[in-house]
Amino acid sequence: MSDAVLDYDQVLEQFDPVLGLEVHVELNTASKMFCGCATTFGAEPNTQTCPVCLGLPGSLPVVNAVAVESAMRIGLALNCSIAEHCRFARKNYFYPDMPKNYQISQYDEPIAYDGWCEVEVDGEPYRIEIERAHMEEDTGKSLHVGGATGRIHGASHSLLDYNRAGVPLIEIVTKPITGTGDKAPEVARAYVAMLRDLLRALGVSDVRMEQGSLRCDANVSLMAKDATEFGIRSETKNVNSLRSVERAIRYEMTRHAAVLTGGGAVKQETRHWHEDTGVTTSGRSKEAAEDYRYFPEPDLVPVAPSRDWVEQLRSTLPEPPAQRRKRLQAEWGFTDPEMRDVVSTGAVELIEQTVAAGCTPQTARKWWMGELGRRAGEAGVELAEVGMTPAQVAELQGLVDAKVINDKLARQAIDGVLAGEGDPQQVVDARGLAVVSDDGALSAAVDEAIAANPDVADKIRGGKVQAAGALIGQVMKAMKGQADAARVRELIMEKLSS
Ligand SMILES: [Zn+2]
């Protein structure tokens, strides 16, 4: 049974949304957080484990220094303070994919705290305060077998893979985000997109949302217009695409509003997002912090980074995203609306790489925001996952520039690239897409079209050059699109001007 929802506009008439975003980032360190096991994604189940990450009695964890360094660089990039001294804590709860029965995390002493960042939606800047960024370890993975949905309900049995258990995670937590009004879902999306770009620029994570190396828990609550306190929040777990972040928050706002205007109370609980149906469903009721019986991890020494180390790391930070965006916009000569679209679609890096591969900024933008954007939308995937690389886009445009193919044939070449037939040149060769540059064949087709349409030909002879369109269309059709329309026009004019 699906929940009642209120129309989105009506939500905003009566309530102000308050968001809280918790983003988990899997670091791309070679080894795990507290042991030397490898972290390669997609390995055979349970081949990357050892007594430490399997939680065997007597095993002792050791902190991964590179993970600590990554945590500090993330904190610094988010304008956080870096703790002079902090400890790990045990978060106690039972879950089959967590073999120790507790997770090593940080609780009241995060490595980074009190930061901020800025995102832009429709040209408006929104400042987002960062509460903390702390280190922890990932859990293993459960695979529920036999049910229709892949969830535990209806499954006949479950399998466990501990390869991911102990992979270093950084959890980045915002302070409550207020004042975003109807833009709340887009601000959340822009924030996660900004984090993704920032983390990629830092080189600390693969940030592949579809593989779970970047995932977002979205807390949503509504405040009545005259209220002075926050409402009760729900937490939608593990939202794993930018588009889903926006949709899940929008949905939760409409669901909360229906509960509240119906006189009910929102339940504090975790929820699951369903991409296919576009709704969330109830998970478990949310534990309070005291349920976890946090206490300092006795097997690990505190982390006390020297100020010299912190300053050295600060000097390795990449250009801040907002500054980088402004610089690229100036270099590319994009208008504000053009750049805004590029940023919100997550195409900045793709265009940057396509330009680096030899495309002009405007043609790079045309392909990514046009044809490829449309296809990503149809497939319901992020632009970066559409199946074509920046180098391939540059190669495609190179073929258009060299007049080997025209724009229409280029779209057929994209079909081939997306179907896994190779690079654009290979597709053009294999599918025989190249335009006919042999003037003899073109000339014959033009003669035929003129002969078949004497009245049109007369009009052109009489000076109505716009009538040439009909003949060009016929020639292009006869050539199955594989002709340069500009050259066809030239031939027609040559033949009819004498
Ligand atoms: Zn291990």
C-alpha cells in the first residue's frame, strides 16, 4: 500500500523543509581501515578478509595512515577544523554483515568538524554548514536469495560477503539545512554533486554512486510556517544516484505533509527509496544514539595529527569547486544558464575532459547536454554512465569536422558506441556510415532529383533558392543520409544557375 502524498506546491504553502544529509564515502585506499586486506571492488566473495576484519577473537586493529590523511584532506576541503586529538569509538549493534558485532567509528570526537561549503541552484548560492566528517569502517554485504525484490522479505536464505567489511569510510554530516524552500530537493542534489566532484578532485574515492562508494542518507522534516521547532524527521537510507536524492527528498516532503495535514504524526524511522516506483517505504524505527552504547575503542590509540601535518595537507588541496567552476566558465565562454545546466547535470568534468581531448567547449557541450543527455535520461542513468567516454565524443566530433560524417550520421555512430561496437571510427567503418564524398555519385543523385522535379527546378532557376530544400531532402534520402548537405546544395545551385 502506498502512502498518501500532498501536492508539492501545497507542501510549500504550509511548511518549510529542513534537511540533514549524511554522505558516506568509501575511500580508495589500497588496504582496509584497520587491516592489510585489499579493497578491490567486485572480487570473489570472502577472498579479501583476515582475522581482523572478520572480527576473530584476539585480533587487533591498526589504523590505516593513508585513510587518516584522506579524512583530513576531506575535512580541510570542506573548511573544517581538524581535531588536535580524537579517538575512535565502538558503535554496538548486531547485524549479520558486521562480524565484530560492533562497528569502529567516531562518536563525540570526529577528526574534522565545523566546516561549510557553498552550492548554487538556479544561480542562487546556498551555504551548507558541515557538522562533522568522521572516520569509520564499512560493513559487509548481505545478499538475500529467493525473494522477488532482493530484500530480506520473501527470501529463502541469505549469503554474506565480508570483502567490504572494514573498508575505510568517511561520513560527512551537515548541520540542519534550512531556508531552501521549494528548492530543497535541488539543493540536496547540488550538494551531493558538489561533494562528488570535490572528492574526485581530491583523489580520495572512486565516488561511483552506482557501486555504493558514495551514498547519501537523506533526513527530511517539515516545520509548519509558524513553528519554532523542527519537525520529526525520517531518514531515507543509501540513496545511490543524484537524481534519486532529489526525487526521494521531494517524495518525502509530500508524504510528510500529507501525514501532518491529516492530523497525524510523522514517525521517526529509516526508509528505503524505490527507484522504480518513485516512493519510499518504512524500514526500521530509528535508534537513538544511546541505543548504540558508544564507548572509546580500547584497542586503538588516539589520533593526534601534528599541526605541521595538517598544514602540509592543506597545501595539497585542489582548487575549490566554486572557484574552479567560475574559471572554467570564463575559459569556455559559456553563458550563466549554459554553465548552470552543465553543473546541475554533472557534466563539468566530462566537458573538461572532452575539451582536453581536442573538442571545442561549445561542441563538447552540445553533445553532452544534447544527444547524450537525452539518452542518459531515457536510460535513467547519470551522464557519466551513459556509455560514451569524453575521448570518444572528441573523436566523433573530429569525424564531423573532417566531414567524414554529418550530425545525423554521428547520432547513428553514437548508437554503435553505446551498443559496444567500439570507438566512433570503428563504428563508422563497420556500419559504413561515412558520407559519400565522391562527387560523381552525388552529382548523379542531384541530376535524378532535378529530373524528377522539373517544377521545383524551375522555381530555383527563377530565383526561389529556398525551394532547394525539397531537392536536398530527396538527394539525402536517396543517399540514405550519407551525404554532406552543404555540398549537395552547392551541386544543385551549380546545375541550375547555368
Ligand atoms: Zn582484513
